[in-house]
Amino acid sequence: LRANPLPQQQQRPALANMSDNHMALSLLGLSLKAVGSVGTCASVGVYASKQGFLDSKGQKTVDKLIAEIFLPSLVLSKITPNVNLSDLNAIWPLGAMCVLIVGFNLGLGAVLARVMGKCYPGAFPEWRGLVMVALAFPNSFSVPLTLLLALGYHPALIGEYSPVAGLDRETGLEQLQERCHMLFLVSFAFWVLARWSIGYPILSGVLSCSEWRGKVLNTPVKAAITAVCVGIIWDIFFRPMHLDLVYLSPIFRAVEYAGNCSVPLTLFALGGRLLQAYEEFRAPGPSPGRSAQDYSKREIQEKHNDDPESYALQVHKDDEASQDSQSIDTEKGPGPMPVAIHFTVLFFRQFVGPLYSAGTALALRRFCNVQDPLVLMVGMLQGAGPPMINLAIMAGVSGKAEAETSKLLLITYMASGFTWTMSIMFFLWVLS
């Protein structure tokens, strides 16, 4: 089969012979299955947060474990034994798509901020950076990887030029999953580089060399560079020798087990953060036209209904305290982000974003002869999702702005079940 691959029309009879309705239902079922896998994993994090196991301190601990141990282990265990020169040559389109997606969406965010600033002059330029970052940097790793793995051995991912074309289903599925991990993990370095080399300098100013190295050359990126170098050297010089490394198998197994914890824990942490965003969204606070002092007076009045003198004394004290701290309160951050901005980000990030990603992939296939459907699918998924979960860090917001960031994440991720389903159906149709 490898020596005499079947013609493309014979390789994918399932797609060629499907009616339009049957194909649409099949794509819808696969998309719902993929989205359901992500939602189920995230729901475990929601449950853990509800029970108090995954509080803010616990989330920070999980983040450190993922960044310093589990994700580097996943990189080493999946890239090193699977990378070769042909795969390395197939990775460059992912880097090109990353730069094109980030550049386009940063420009789009700047234009939207200018246009919406005329409608909401009190909200801009304070929210300009957050809008630009939310559009330019989607969740490009854990969620898309889980979605793609859930699709399984789909004919649209096995093209004529795919390395797994012609293999039996079981072997092809195993190798397809290994390639998915390798492509996502290597391209992860591209997105980290784009965040701190393109996005952050535009929003917050140029980093010094030491700051840039600290942000870009983090532990997962170092592991990716090491894994690629070691994997290429092994593929060229040592793989033909058929060396027996049975004595090192306990080390390999330990690294593999640690790596397998990365994606599930990332999704658990995602569920915990979304629950935290939901709780912040529901927390009582000042509504438009009503200040925080009004809420304080109302709560005090409810507590002192039976004692008017005590209520009047407490209000007088609060009025004096609010006058003393008025200058401090005005420096805590910008005002609330208008709801229209949240839904504008949702529309352009999760409806326009997949269209642009698909257009970029088709352009690479047409003009740059990028024919591997798996590479194109990875690139499209990386540019189609909701904003990255660490949005507040990248946008450089703090204080009151963090609550607005949580609202934005809550709205976009609540809608992501529908938008991911539609995006996956669209991408599979494009590749078919």
C-alpha cells in the first residue's frame, strides 16, 4: 500500500459517496463528540472547584505543575521519538498561519477599538489592549488538541499526501494521534514566540533582552527545542542502528506518564477558571447608574432597620470615609466594559476567526502546495477558538479590569460549544 497508494477518489469513498444530508449529519455528530469531550473534562474542574479542592491557590499550583513538569514531559515523550526531517518540513505552515492570524487580528482589534471608541468614548482607549489580545490570541493548544484527537481516524484528515495514507485503520489511528501531538506541541513554541515578540511589545512596549528570554524561553519551549534537536539527530544517526534501549524504558515510561497528565489537568483548570468567572459575574456589585456606596448604604440599612440612630451614624461615617478615599477609588481602574464589546469580541473571534483561518489554510494549499490535511486542520483549529484563558496576564490588566476579563471569558467560552461545533463541521467540509 505504501509503494502503490490508491488514487484519492478510492482512498475516501465514504466522503465521495455520501449524500449532502448524510455528510452534514456525520460531521455534526463528530463535532458534537469532540466538543463533548472537552466539556466533560472541564466539568471535572468545575466539580473540583465547587468542592473547594481547586481554589485560587490550587489553580496556581496546578499551573506550575503543568508548565514546569507535565507539559515539558509531554513535549519530550511525543516529539522526540516521532519527529523526522519530513515532519519538520511540514511544520513551517503552522508558523506561517500563526503569524498571519496574530497579525490580522491585532490589526482588526485596533480598528474595532477605534470604531467602538466613537460609540463608547468612556470605554476606550482603556479596553483597547484587551480587545486586541482577545482577538489575536485564541486558545491554541489544549482545547484544539483534544478536539482533534476526539475526531479519530476521519477520512478528511487522511489525504493522498498524508504520511498515514494507506495504513490499516488501527495503525493509522495510532500514528495520526502521534502526529497530532507532535504538530501541536511544536507549533506551541510559535504561539509563545508570537505572544511575547509581537503581541506584548505592541500593547505594553518593547521588552528587554533578559525579559524576552524569560518570557519566550520558558520550560515548555526549551523542551520543544531540545526534543526536536534530539529527535532529528536520533532519526539520522541512531535509528538505522536499531539500538536496544530496554534499560532506559523505566525513564521513558515515567516521562510518558507525566506527560499524559498535561492536557487533562489543563482542561480541569479551565473548568475551574470558568466557574470562578461565573461567580465573579454573579457577585453583587454596582450596576450602571449606581455606585458602590449606594450598595453599601442599602446593606447597612437592611441590617439596622430596627435601630435608625445606629443606621444614621454608620452612614455618616461611611460618607466621611468615601470622601477621604475618593481620589484613590478613581485610580483603581477603568469603568465597566459595555456588554456590546463582549459580544463584538465573541463575533469576530469565534465566527470571523474560523473563516479567516480557513481562508489562510486554503491559500497555503493553493499557492504554497501545502497538501497535508492534518497540518491544515491543526492550523485552522488553532485560530478558531475563544480567547486564551490567561487573557488578563497578556493584556496587562489588573484590579477591576480582571472582573471584566472574567466576564469576557465566561461569555466566549459559554458560546464556544456552539462555535466549535460549527467550526469543526466547516473545517472538515473544507478538507473534504
